[in-house]
Amino acid sequence: MFSTILFYVLSVILVFSSLMVVFTKKPVNSVLFLIVSFFAISGHYILLNAQFLAVVNIIVYAGAIMVLFLFTIMLLNLNKETEPKKPVLIKIIAVITGCLLAITLIGSLKGIDNAPVQNFSDNSIGLIKNLGKSLFTDFVVPFELTSVLFLASIVGTLMIGKKE
Amino acid sequence: MDWNYIIYKIILITAIMTVSLLVAMYSTYFERKFAAWFQDRLGPNRAGPFGLMQPLADGLKLLFKEEFMPNTANRFLFIMGPMLAMFVALLTSAVIPWGSSLNIGGKEYALQVADINIGILYIVAVTSVGVYGIMLGGWASNNKYSLLGAIRAASQMISYELAMGLAILAIVMMSDSLSLNEIISQQKGINWNIWYQPVGFLIFMICALAECNRAPFDLPECETELVGGFHTEYSSMKLGFFLFAEYINMFISSAVISALFFGGYHFPFEDSLGLSQNWMAIIGVVVFFMKISFFGFLFMWIRWTLPRFRYDQLMRLGWTWLIPIAIFNILITGVVLMINN
């Protein structure tokens, strides 16, 4: 009962703040609403008993990436006046592509009711011990490949940054 | 729902909040007293005996100052800055075990608000969010000095978080757990982590100084270059909140350092005393606070001894010294753990 109420409260916050990210005019407010939505997502993770994911989501997204977003916006000092004016043609194209994306999404979500729902009887799957075990046994190849990918992107960033 | 349990938790939370605020209040007094001592002065001694009422006088002064509102585009964020700083500073204390458990009427009452199994990650998460108060406040002030201070704070905190996380990782590898309660209970007696992780302690201590924006890393509010840094435009109690949050952060960092490296509420020869569980818990809390006070003193000692870093020196220290050393520390810890197994 209590967790159902929490679920709905978090969902309302999440949907509202995600919408506001798109609709608000000032870039700084967009970033702040995005941070709020990350916290709501972390709340959902906690409801699913995945505390590790919840905390890592806050550390990585809210604590590091969004700080950099905010940092960039503050440095560039983006305002409504400095926003470039877009021609009407581009706006029309944007609307059409947006509608196409919506149709694709609806099409792909149409058959979702028939898909079997995975029901985990064991709700400790999100705890750090089980997560670590499955990462290093069942998913060790994708995990290591992702690490190599990260390393490559770090080296790439350094290369680009050093150029000047 | 167990009402006893809820009431107990509420009492504990209130007590911890009150203690945090009191400690922060008197830290300002001791900071000034110690500064005076290091500089061969007397320090505050007019308000009350030994100047003990000085924090109250300071607080009242801040409350009665004029509330100044700069001509900013975003008043909401300007007010939210100090609120966030204070809120986040008080959040961390939830997972710190202040003592072992009390036994009242056959029931165990742990002296910890929330024993979550990822306690130490929770602390890292809250500190990583802590920069928003300073950033938003500095940006919303609509002042270039504030903006520079806010940007310095953001990049400094992100840089030093990495080394801090890596220093914690070595501890986590040793104790096989992310729960602070578990980490402390493995340091019984004088089997403290500091004997195994002296390098990790040094890195963590330096990063804690940087995360609290304390000298020699107080570049976000560096008054010789930036007037007042991120809080240039703040006055009255909003300024007070920023300053207060810094002292609470210092208190919590001292608590985390004592918990991770100095055995928390454990003390030497605790088993040979033969006291009852409740007495042990109370003595444990006292010992824990003694350790915290020592580290609080260390923070102040460092502030009034070392000159401030230059900004490029700060970045170089973080990225080219602390992070490689911390990674090396993890490597050695891993090898030693392998050999011992």
C-alpha cells in the first residue's frame, strides 16, 4: 500500500519534471528539472530494491554529469536572447520527424501486452553482491567490452583535448 | 508498523540534527580560539566566560543584518543555494553509526538512523550532490566573482571526488562490505584500518579538505582574488547558512574519517573492561566524539598553518598525484589480499 503511493508520487514527479526539461525556456531550469527526474528514477530503483543502482545513478548522473552540464551552461551564459533564430522550414521538418518517431514508438510498443512478463521471485537481485556476481559470471564479456570502450573514449578525449 | 520504533527513530534523528548544529555552532568558536592560539593572540573572550557566548552573538548578528537581494534573473535559485547547501550537509549523518546498540527492556536500539548496505556509497553520493548549493547560489548571484567561485567549486569537487572514491575503494576491498556498520565492526579494539591503509588515509584526508572547501583548498571563496567567492552577494542568514554548512560538512567528514580509518566507536582494551552493553555503547559514543574532535582540530590546524594553493597547483595535485597514487594503492591492496587468501 505504502509503496504503491510512493510509486505514484515518484511517477508524477518523474513525468512532470521530464516534461518540464523540454518545455521550460531557460537552459538552467532544464538542467535542474533533469536532476529532479534523476532523483525520481533513483527513488524507483529503491522501490525495486536496487539500492546500488539508485546510489550509482545519483553519483554518476546527478553528481557528476549534470554538474558538468550546469558548468557548461554557466560558462556559456546561455540566454533567450542569444538563442539562434530557426527558420520556419527547419521547424516544420522537426515536427514531421518528431511525428515519425512517435509512430515508430507506438508501433513497437503495440505488441508489448503479449510479451511474457519476467517475474523474479527473488527480490534481492538488485543488491550489490548479486549484481557483482552476475556481472562477473554471466555477463563478463559485455562487461569487459564496455570497460575497453570506456578506456578508448577516455584516450580519445585526451587526444582531442591535447591537440591545441 | 511498530510505533516504538518510529518514535525512537524520530528522537534519534532530532538528537543527531541538534548535535550537528551545536557542534557546527561551537566549531566557529573553536576555530577562532585556535586561530588566535596559533597566531599568539587571545581570540574572542568578551561574550560570557571565556567568550563562550560568542557563537550566539555571531548568530544574532547574522540574523539582524540587512537581507540583501541582488538584481538577479533568478531569485528562486538565489534563495535555494544556501538552503540546498545546508540540507545536503545535514543529510550525510543518516548512515553514520554513532555507537553500537543500546539494550532497553530487552530490545536492541542501534545508534544509527539507517543501516543500509551501501552506506559508504550513500555518503559519496550526497557529497557529490553537495556542490549544487554553491554552484546555483554563485550563478544566481549575477556577479562575476560569484560565478568564478562557483565554477572553481564545481571543478574542484568533481576532481577530488574521484581520488576520494578510489581511497574508499581500498577500504571496501579490505572489509568486503559497503556498510559503514560492518566496516566499523571489523575494526574492534585497536585493529584500525589506518594501520593497513595509511596511504588511503592521507589521500582521503586531503580530499576531505578539498570537498569541504577548507584551506589550503578554499579557492571557491578565496578572498584575495575573488572578494568573497561564491557568497560575495550573500548577506544575513543566507550567508550564515553557507558558513554553517561548511562547519557541518567538516563535522561529518571528521566522523567519516574516524569511522573508516580509526575504528569509529571502538577503542583499545574495550573487551577487558567487562562493562554492560549499555555502558559500552555510551563510552563508545564518547570515544567516537573524541576522535571527531581531534579531526576537527586537525582541519583547523591545517587551515591556520598552510598557505592557500594556486588553482593550477590544486588541479595538478588532484589529477596527477592523488588519483595515480590512489589507483596504485588499490593495486597493492588487491595483490596483498590475493596473497593472504
